[in-house]
Amino acid sequence: MSGRVAVLGAGKVGTVLARLSVAAGRPTAIAGSGDPAALGMIVDVLAPGAVPMTSADAARSADIVVVAVPLARLGSVPAAALKGRIVVDAMNYWPPVDGALAAFEGATRTSSEIVREVLGAEHLVKSFNHMGYHELDAWALPPGDPERRALAVAGDDPAVVEAVADLVDAMGFDPLALHPLSAGRVLQPGSSDIFGANLTRAELLSTLEALGVAPATARP
Amino acid sequence: MELGIYSFGDLRGISTRERLADLVAQARYADEAGLDVIALGEHHRADFALSAPEMVLAAIASVTDRIRLSTGVTVLSTADPVRVYQQFATLDQLSGGRAEIIAGRGAFTESFPLFGHDLREYEVLFDEKIRLLLRLVKEERITWQGRTRPPLDDALIVPRALQPTLPVWIGVGGTPQSAVRAGRLGASMFLAIFTDPAPARGLVEIYRRAAAAAGHDVDSLRTASGGHMFIGRTSQGARDAFFPYYSEYLSLLPQFPGGMPREVYDQWIRAGLLVGSPQEVIDKIMGHRELLGISRYVGQFDVGGMPAGMVNESLELFATEVAPVVRKEAAA
């Protein structure tokens, strides 16, 4: 598939994901919160080849929209422009750093289910959130490399999960599908040993198994 | 090349009174041993002693002669820049011109609710206040209007610092927009780096481009870096001794709720964390200098509630075996 990508957020995570997307050969747009000149400078250095745009234009240009803004600024994401598109939630809720947010504090649902509701994004999956941006930057490796790290992709719709899994694979990581979206609870900070652990596919599988979470499909 | 230390006044296993007394004594030693700077970081949490670092810096000023006295960082977004300037101008007078400020967000956010600020306003708070502070260091009388504090109408801001311009750095933790801002404002940039310094090359490049585009003399701007540091006589000895304290300390991060695993610790050291023998730490600081062009490195030297004896031994190795060699190699 063509899989045009937009990354909303040009911070620590967004710039790394845009760079990996460009390296994966995907047409890549990127949007940030600052002024266009600052965004241009940042993209030019950190994600050359990605095209700086406004959030709405970036989202409309893409098939897959990766949202990597601070969760406190979720309201700045142009929800209308996401309609019909695959949305990847790369964000985490961690109050000591992000501050307490009413919509997420004490919630029984996973943060991605809340994000899906806030954005009205029908086709939303959770991925990229459980590795740090330095690690995403450092560990992108070709398929088959024994050191390759794994990224879980959690979502309700198998076809949507598969499309994001293809992107994850092309960006240098072994995708591991989880159904449904709420299965992504184990990827959240503080909920298991997965967040921040940089696991290989085999390690992620055995960690999930120990948690009683079964992966959705076995990829070859 | 300048070398220094920084602390948050970690309170694990020690009382506030003892920690502050230790800090003043360690600063005195650092001054006598020829280190260039001590920086104290502001936090508003029960596990750190330094919600008012400028008070401790004033105490240090009175028992030291040469060492520069900095914050690391001042959480400017939730402070009044006028008051910050007054405090540091006073510290500068008391210390004979040794005060500096690193302004930044800091690792935590407790000060926002504490002082009645909305974290979602972080951008406008920091942007407006850093611009005001950078004017205050130059203008004795100031007229200013904005959203984040009451207007100033030809206000007299005294006392003035002893230094012609009180040095103000902007602390950057990895967010590219922060590097753009530091460059545009022509402020020096302090980079927080804990493992591999290589990814920060992009931030330095962005900083320099932004400074040049805004018409600043890029070569006059300074870049510094800092992160966690522990030095032992031997490589393996240092790693083993420091690990339990560091693992416990990093349990405050979301990825290590049960403490940092040893294999991740060893991976971080391989990637660049400054833990090891004097020679290993020398090589890593020189790596920062070569990759990033820094003219100052400061190490957080009392991480994780280590006993004072461990802290002091590491500090002594830094002052006597690391700093002289780094200065010599940097000058070569």
C-alpha cells in the first residue's frame, strides 16, 4: 500500500518518527505547534525529507496519522481532518511530567480509548508509545536482525492494525499485533515491564504471555 | 573548558539539614579543588531539598572564593522574572560576580499548581518570562507589558548585578523547539544528556541556525552539557557501587517503577552514562565536547541518596583526576 504518513507533533518523539518514516520510503508530512520558520528549521535538521505543514493539511495528506503531541495539548489536534484516516496514538499519560489531566486521571479505560473518543477517531491504534525516543532512534534495524526490537500495535480492526504493523516493520521494528485497542493497557507506563524496556519480539511475546495477553496473529 | 557539579539535594536516607550541610561542604571542597561551577536545581518535592536553591547558593557564596554559582534549573515559568533577577543580582554582589541562571522547565511540574499556574500555558509562560529576564539583565529601568505578570512602567530594578550582564542559560532537555528558542534569543544553551550525546548534535545545529537567522554572533554563544555522574577508582568497582543507588533513584521514571534493571544500566553506560573510572569519564566528557562543541560540563554528583563518603570520593576523583586532564586535552 502507499501508506502516506503524517506526524502531528515535531517534538522529541515526532521528529524521530518522521525521520524513520522518511527512511522507510513513505511520503511523510510533519506538523508542529511553533511558527512555520521554526518548524522548517527543525525538520530540515532532524527529519530531512519530511514536509512541514499545518496539522490539518498534514492529516489530510496522509493515510496514517501518527499523533505525538503532549497529551495536555490533545485539543490542538484537528479532529475533523482525521476523519476516515488511520490514527496512531503514540502518546502516554504520565502526570508527574505532563501534569494531571481531568480526562485521564483515575480513568478505568486505557488512555488510547480516551484519545479515540476525544478525537472521534474511528480507526485508532496504539503504537510507538512504549519505547523512548532515543531508543526508537537508535534501534531501527532491518528485518531479520537478531537485535531488532519489537513494537506492539494494539487496535480493534485487524486490517487497520495490519496497515500500521506494515509501517512499524518498514521503520525498523518487529510489529506485534494486539486486539482489541484496550489490550494496549499493558503498554502504558507503570502497568507492566513493557514500557521503556526495549524488548525483542521473543522477549515481548514472553512478557505478554506472562501477563496473560495473547498476541492477535502470528506474523511470519 | 569548564567543569563543575550539580545537585538537586536528594533526600533519600538523609535529613534536609544534613543534606544542605553536606552540599555547602562539598561546594567548598569543589572551590578549593579548582572546579569551575556548582549548579543547584529547583524542585518542589519531598524527595529533594532545594525548592529555594538561591538561598543555598548564597550560603555557598560566603564560604567560597572562585567557583561560579548557578541554578540548574530555575523553573522560570512559575516564578516572577523580576524577583528572580533581584535574587541573582544580590547573589552576584555577595559573591563578587559569580552568579548565573539556567532557566528551564525542569523534570517535574509540581511548581505549576503550587504557584497557581496552568501547565497547558507552559509555552507562553516560559516564552514571555525568559524574554523579560533577558531584558532585565540589561535594563535597570524597564517598561514591559504581557500576560504572565503585572505590567512594569519605567520600573527601577535594583540592586544590579556586579557582572555587566548576569549570565542566563536556557536549559534544553531534548525538545527541538527549545533549541530554536535559545538560538533566537541569543542565550547560551545547557543540554541535559544522560546517555548518548550523538542525538543532541541535531539540537546544537538547530540552535546555531536559529541564532544565525536571528542575527546573533553564533561563535560567541556557549553550549554546555550535564547529566548523572559517578566516578570510582576502577571501572567495574564504580559500576557496582553506584548501581543500587541509581536504580532506586530512577524508579521515579515511568519506565522503571520497580527500579532500573541492571542490564539497562549497563546498556546506558555503554551508550554514554558517565559512570566508571576517571579515564572512562574523561573520554565521555571529551566525546560531548567533540560532538557538541561544549565549553562546560557539569555532572550531577550526588544521585540517589549515596552515603557522603561515596559522593565525596567520586567528587575528589572528578576534581583531581578528571578535570585537569579534560582541561588539558580541551586546550590542546
